[in-house]
Amino acid sequence: MKAVGVIVEYNPLHNGHVYHLQEARRLSGADVVVAVMSGPFLQRGEPAIVGKRARTEMALHAGADLVLELPVAYAVQPAEWFAFGAVSLLHRTGIVDSLCFGSESGDLDSLQRIARVLAVEPAGMREDIARRLREGASYPAAYAGAAAALAPGGVDAHDAAALLEQPNNSLGLHYLIALQRLGSAIQPFTAARTGAAYHEATPGPGAIASATAVRRLLIADGPDAAAPYVPAATLAILHREWQEGRAPIHWERFAQPLLHLAATRRASELERIAEVTEGLEHRLSRALAQLPEPSVEALLNALKTKRYTRTKLQRMLAHLLLNHTKAECSPEQLAAGPGYLRVLGFNAQGQRLLKQMKKTASLPVVLKPSTFTHNQLELDIQAQVAYGLACEHRDTRRMFSDYYESPVRL
């Protein structure tokens, strides 16, 4: 069986994601789809609107055959390490032949040429990024500018900058860089994004809306408001999660523990937390004392500057909530790659693929975390417990589901 990999969050899965899965099969000629999916906390630092088991079900109903969890140590990271962790998992399965990612441009050739230059980080690039940061650019903008300045022959620097300013193009570039650094034989493909733009806050006239727009509808009006933009199976799962008090999960559900942690830690303790950089521990302490209301949204607004994007600040708050230290999330630790392949779910095709993967994988295949020990897995279990505390109907067994529940089977 030919297998194509996709790297996803499904927050929640919508019609645009179904299109991507269909395109992944078509472009790659694959028989099966392996999805690497973030767990309860996501790349932009947000908690997922519904839990990872529900999103695994959505993925299997939509066309994925095997779903693996991206460890939270990589899931809540800037694009470079998020991409490296996810691509590493696909590479280490030993069964994935290709990778298909979405992009605004659909221009794989230009992205690959830039990736080949950046895979071995050119001299002076970090200094260029630092200079742009000092001039007030956010990190994504500084990285895009520095990368564009190194654009290879045939790629205009201005065009490269415009290309990398778009979020899916930028993330796709990091997937390609990761493939280069791993020396992977996985063949990349890209599907041009269709319909709504990544950050589009309101649905357009078609059946495809951005995940941002879908989440806003869900939080404001419940599952039925999102019905035109999600598959029937997703809608049914959303209804169940709402009825059972497990959704919607959003930052304000964590306001009390998060503000307590922030307010009761000394600056020296805050400074140890991942992504608390360049004096943010002092800015955080000052902001807490001046909040107009005790909410996460008020805190984010108080902290945000041109340099510190909302995404960076959300990741910082996620690390604070989960007590992720700089030492645990250091480049040296992350460069070692994930330590296991955690199976979240599979269908009949995926079960056959899983049997093959157990023979080819260069990492342990984990179906029940209670039978395996790894420091990254401990962080995953802790993240699930913290996420469960935000549910309206708290269920200890659900909070510790990583110990008790087998993978989802469709």
C-alpha cells in the first residue's frame, strides 16, 4: 500500500480539510492516509475546541486511515519545531511514501528551492533575524524577511517575501526543510488552498470556511451554526461533545488556573518557562496588576505588541499552564526528535497499515501509554489532564484517558 502523510490539527475538521484529504490521495496516488495530529493544545498556543479523541473520530470519518499524535513538546512550538516533529514522525514510521500539505500558492517548486538553501542554515541568517527583531519585527516576519533575502536563483527576493508571509506557505517551507534535514525519501506534494483564507473570521458564500470562522460560530451559537461548513460526521460528533459537556473548550475555561499560576510565581520562576523571553516575565507581572478584568483575553491584549504576536503569547501561556520549561523545550532536546509513535486511531485499512508499521518503524509504536515510559509522553498525559479540567462535566477517567482508553477504531 502506498501511504501519504498529512499534518493536521482539525480544530475542528471542516469541508476544506475533506478537500485536502481528497487532494492528498489524488496528487500522491496513495492508497491510505496517515495523519499526524496535535493533541489538546495546538501550534498557535490555543486549546483545541474539542478533545483529541473526538478529532481523531472526525479524521477517520473524513478519509484518514491511521492517526498518530504529535507530542505536545512539538505541537506547541514555532513552525520550525512543529514541522520537524511532525515530519520526523512520518519519516520514522517507515511506511509513508509522500507528504501532502496545503499552501496558498500551490507553488511547490519555489518552496523547495528556498528549502534547499535554508536546510543547512546559511551563515549570517540568525544575525539577520536578530537585526530585524531589534527593528521591531515579529519573529515570523523577521524569519520570512531573512529567508527571502537568501532566495536562490530563479526566485525573486520580493516574491519570496510575499510567498513566505502567508501562513500555510511558511509552514509548508518548514516541512520541506525538515525533509531535507532528515534526509528523508518522502516525496512532497502541495494542494493549493481553496475557499476561505487561513485567518478569515467570517464565512463566505461557499461551503468552505476557515477553522477560525467555524470556531467563532461554534462558540457563539453551538454546533448547528457550523452545519453548512462541516461534514455530517463532524457535526454529529460536535453535537455529542456539546451534549456531554466536553465542549467548547477555549482559553477562558483556563482563566482561573492560568492567572493563579502567573500571579503566584516569582519572576525568576516565570523566566524558566518556555517562550518567556527577553524580559517577558516582568511584562507579564506588570500586566497582571493592571488588567481591567481577570480574563485570558484581557491578559493577551495587555501583553501584545508588534514584536510579541498573539500566537507567541498564547504559546507562552500554554507552556506556563503546562509547566513546560526552557530545558524541556530546548533546541537540543527537540532536535533529537519524538521518542515514540502514539496511535490515536485507525480504521480497517489503518489496522493493516499499523501491522506493517510495527515491522518498519524506527520508534516504539505505542497503543497504550500505560505500557510505555518516556519524558515526552509524560508531558502528553499532563496536557490531557489539564485539558480535561476545563470541561464543564469533569470526568476523572476522561482526564486520564491516556491510561485507560484504547485507540479509536472506526
